[in-house]
Amino acid sequence: MRADPLYGECEETRQAFTSWLRTTRIPQVRYIAFLTAALYLLYAVIEQAVAADSSSLRLLAHAVLVPGLLLSVAAMSFRTRFQPPMWALLTVAPVVANAANLGLNAGSPQFLVFAPEIYLSIMWTFAISGLALRQAVIAATAIVALVIVAASYAPLEPGLQQLHLFWVLAAFSFGCLSAFVLEKAYKHTFLQQRQLARSAQTDELTSLWNRAHIEQLFEEERARNERYGQPFSVILIDVDHFKAVNDTWGHSTGDTVLRQFAELLRQNLRKVDAIGRIGGEEFFVLLPQTDVAQAQAAARDLQARINAFDFDTAGRRTASFGVTEYRPGERMVDTFDRADRALYAAKKNGRNRIEVR
């Protein structure tokens, strides 16, 4: 998968982190939007007393337009289906606010009285709004571009102009750095939580799913079957004469055989298939959208790959297979039991066999 330069992770991980981060920040976005809207309303009242021109445009911008955008963001945060456009609106809101500020005040003798809104809004965009770093950079860069355009058309006195641009640069730099550090901290937390969750779901030796997670995946597949009628099958696999491996070469070699066996299963099954170790030398495969004939064919292919593989120290090994298809309406224990009886029959009838129930 394509590596991402910001996160140093694959694209799949980046997308998962982005989704997690957005979900985590929804309460922040909601409450900050409400608070900022209220502050803008207060600002509009104070502005009428301070501004040399108490124009209706100021009231429209700071008492209607900007608070309206922010209240829309807050309202959209309550519904999942409105959250994608909410993020776009949140990105646009500070740009609109600063466009209004510059439109009303650029070239005015009172410009420096209202300039702090620009510096504060840049910091707000990065560190307070709840935007992810990339969206914050886009919004803040747009604000800086507006400032530069305004400064070229309505320049201040040379010293004041430099001071104004310096504060814009400082706000952008501090904001960007704080947002970058904060997002890195969020990423570290996300990866830790993901690792802990995966550790609770996987077998330590083989890194396959453990029994508890396999049972959870089975229930999810059963629900899908009941809703859409899609078939699915399971395969139980047992490494033949595995005790002899441990007795002859030791448990270290036995562990190596199990790890290599797990890798064979991973390499020779579909990505949608769930593979787990349910104890000792016994493995479980869940095959979505697969009937029993297709599952039997998959078992034959696995059998051929296993028989042709030379395991470290232990050499050629074989395995026994129990195959069954889920029957609508039955319990998980019924499907497992039928697969287990098929596996038992395969071992009883000479091992290195595939039995179907």
C-alpha cells in the first residue's frame, strides 16, 4: 500500500485514523462552534460602539453571516449523515470571517483595531476549531492569502505593515506547530488503542484471529446471511501428528511449524476469508459468500499447498480438514459441531483427508 509521508503509515491506516479523529473531535467541534457563534454575536454588539462607521454590513457579517455558519456547523454535528459537509463548512467559516473583516476594514484608519481578529482566527483554525491538520492548513493558508492581497491593495505605513504581517506569520507558525504536535499525539493514541484492540483479538503465536474474535466474525456473517441470504462456509483444520513434532524436535520447532502453517493459510486464501487459531494445532477458516462445494475446493487447494511445503526442521507435514456450510437458522454451536465431526471423521479415516458434513 502507498505510504503516507505525514504519518509514515499505509493509506489504509491513514484513512482509519482520519475517520477516528473526526469522530473523536465531533463534541469539540459542536461546543466550540456554539461558543464562537456566541462570541461573534457579542463582538458584533461591541463593534457597533467602536467602529467609526456603524454600517449594516458589519452587523450582517458578524451578527448574521459568521454566527449562522457556525451554528449550522454545530447543528450538523448532531447527525452523522450531515457530518461530511459539516467539515467542509467548518473549513470555509474562518475564511469567510476573515474575508468579511478585510472587506470591511482594509484601508481604514481603524484597521489595526480589528486586525487581532485575523491573528486569533488563524490560531482558532489550527488549535481550537477541531479541524484536522490538513484542513486547517488549507483554511489558514487561504486566510494568509487574503491578508497578503489586502495588504498589497491597501497597504499600511511601512513599519505597521511589517508588524501586521509578522503577527500573521507568528499566528500561522504557532498554530500550525501546535496542531501538528497535537495531531501526532492523537495518532500515537490511536495506534496504541488499535494495537491493544488487535492484541485482544489475535493469537499471540501466529498473529491469526483468536477463538473469541472468530466467534464474533461468525455472528456477523450469520447476520448477513439472515439479511441477504448469502451462503458462507467454515473449515476446521488440524495439523496431523503434531504431538510427534513436539516430542521429536521440541516445542520451539513445533511453534515454528504453527507459524509457517498459519502463513500458508494466509497466502492461499482470499483477503475476505477470516483465519483463526482456536487452540493447539487446530485452525479455523470462515469463508464468506461461499457454498460447501466452493469451500471443499478451497480445502483441496490448501491441502495441496501444505503437502508440498517443507517446514523448517520438521519437513513435510499433512493436515486434516472438516468442511461444512452454515444452515440458515442454526446456532453457531451447531455449525461448529458439524465441522468438528467432519474433522474427526477425516482424522479417523486416515488423516490428510477432507471430510464434508
